[in-house]
Amino acid sequence: MSVKFASRVQQMESSEIRELLKLTENPEVISFAGGVPAPELFPINELIQVTKEVLEESGEQALQYGTTEGFNPLREKIAKRMNKKFKTNFGIENILITNGSQQGLDFTGKIFLDQGDVVLCESPTYLAAINAFKAYEPRFVEVQSDDEGMRIDELESLLKTTQNVKFIYIVPDFQNPSGTSWSPERRKQFMQVVKEYDVVVVEDSPYSEIRFEGATPPSMKSMDEKGQVICLGTFSKTFCPGLRIGWVAAETNILEKYILVKQSADLHTSTLNQRNISRYMDSYDFDANIDKIKEVYKKRRDIMLEAIEEEFPKEVRFTRPMGGLFLWVELPEHMDARDVFTKCIKNKVAFVPGESFFPNNRKKNTLRLNYSNMPEDRIVEGIKRIALVLRDLL
């Protein structure tokens, strides 16, 4: 039978990271591939107790349909937390609970993009965002980035000369894949430029609370004078990804469109999971749990950086993230990270080749390493295995 699919399906591609993770299911493989939290840090015993309390006290409500916007006590906690940590000015009416922040990305594409519209993004940028937006057939225009964030001169030039720019997608805190974080001055310059245009800014911040050192810079939303910044957040990196609880935070005139889209997509996010997180935040110290996560990840980052400095050839460049889950590696220009990956997987070590993080101008000599998921001894051994392949190819 000849099946006729919608044209948008032709734009969809399997996530390279998800496909690579299948290769790493062998426990002998040392995987730096996925953006995977450390499972030993999940508060399992506390969640067992929380779930028991929620079901005993309000089981009928927890297992029933809920409102599309989400569980009000959790929405209120998210708004207050964002206001305190990132100097926003949100109320409960500005928060929509989603099935992870990935659903927020999909809804953003559905709400704003017609075929041929333009998405401005960093170069490189988050692979799953590219895939989410690609279904709506936009044109991606990459804005060159450096260690301080998106280059403002290039952004301003593109905004002046590019038609149909619908939104700018950014990950300003410990970006996936590069690990870099925008400087305070670059953030101010960015907002000064974008306020002159009728363009939406999508500020995706899954890693902002996983900071190891340095002061927290201002969020883009804290400098938003026009109501043009949409924030995406998630509990996946600060709590448990399997619960699939994220949120969209925006001005009410924008958020109402997200609510309409969610009503047609899945009605609402898991009522039980929302209540469980809300109860956990009532009963336990949520910030103390994040501090524990940061302590472990900082140690693993330091060990990975030390191993890279000792083992990698001097021709290889890499970032030094101040938080988050990733660092970025640039090989000499003549090298292809896929060739490195092919040899590395035979040596039972994995990473993500970097070219898929570029929607257009793919740099084949790049790769992403995750340091959050592997214990310290396996990090050292994995870096040694990659280094052997690099030295051999060089």
C-alpha cells in the first residue's frame, strides 16, 4: 500500500542522540553521549513516601483529569521560584505545566511557525529543538556564537536584513551542546537589540540552576520591557526526568495560545506527577537536593577536564563549563568526529558527534561530551580511550 504522509513528516528525523543511546545500552560501554542525569541522585525513598501521602490524602483527585494549565500549587511554586532566582515577575496565570520542556518546544513551533518562516538560533544549538521546530518547515538561520554568547553584531545585521523572523531560540545558561554561558553584558546587549523588533525570544533554561561557580547572571526575561520573552523550564535536570514535568512561562496573551494547543494535544500533564513534585517541595528541601546534584556534577566535570588536559592531543580545543552537563570539543579542521566515533565505539566508549547541532553549516570536527552520568573512574578511563583514538588518527 502506498501511504501518503503529510509533507511535515518528511522534515522529521530520528534524534541522533536517541539512536546513539541504543549503541550504549551495553553496560560495558562508557557513555558520554546522552544528557542523562545521575540516577543514583534521584530521591527514590522520598518519592515513595510522597506518592503514598498524595494517594492516601487525595487519591481520587490525583488520579482524575486535571486542568490544562496544571496543578495550581505547583504553578504557584514555579512562579515564586523563578521570581526569586531569576528576577522575573510571574504569577500563577503566567505558568503552563507541560510534559517536559520538549513539549514546550514543539508547541512553540506549532504556534509561531508557518512554512518558510525563519528561526534565528545559536551556532551550534540544541539538537532536540532543531528537530521539534523542523516539523513546521521553517528556515533556520544560525547566528555565530563565542564564549560570551550570541554575537550581537551578527544578530543585529540579520534582524535588519532577514524577512519573516518569528522567534530567536537561545539557551543562555550552560548551553547544550557547548556548555558556555552568556556573560551579563552580552545578555544586556541582546535585549537592547531585540526590543527594537517585533520578534519573540524563546529562553530555554533547563540547566540554569546547575551552576558550580560564579554569580547567577540576569535572565533575559528580567530585562524584558515588551513581554516578548517566553521561558521554558523543566524539573528533568534538577529532579527526575522520568516524571516529565516542565513548564512554559510567558505573558498571558501568549500563554493562552499555548494553553489552546495543549488542550488539543493531550488535555493536561500527569496530575499525579504534578502533585508528587508539589508535595515533595512542601515536605523536603528542594534546594538542598539541587546542591547535592551540583556537588557530584562539579566533581565529575573537574575530573573530565583534568583527564582531557592530560590525555588529549594539544591540537584539540575544549570548553570549560561553569555548570550544566556538557562540554564541547573541537578537533583539527581536517578531522571528522564520526570517524572518531566509529573507532571509539569499538573501544566501548561513546559521545555525540557535533555536526547534528548545526541546522545548516555543520562542523564535522566537533563533538559533545556529557560528564553527569558516569562515575569518576569510568570518566578517566573513557577519556583515555578517546585520547588513544585521537592520537592514532592524528
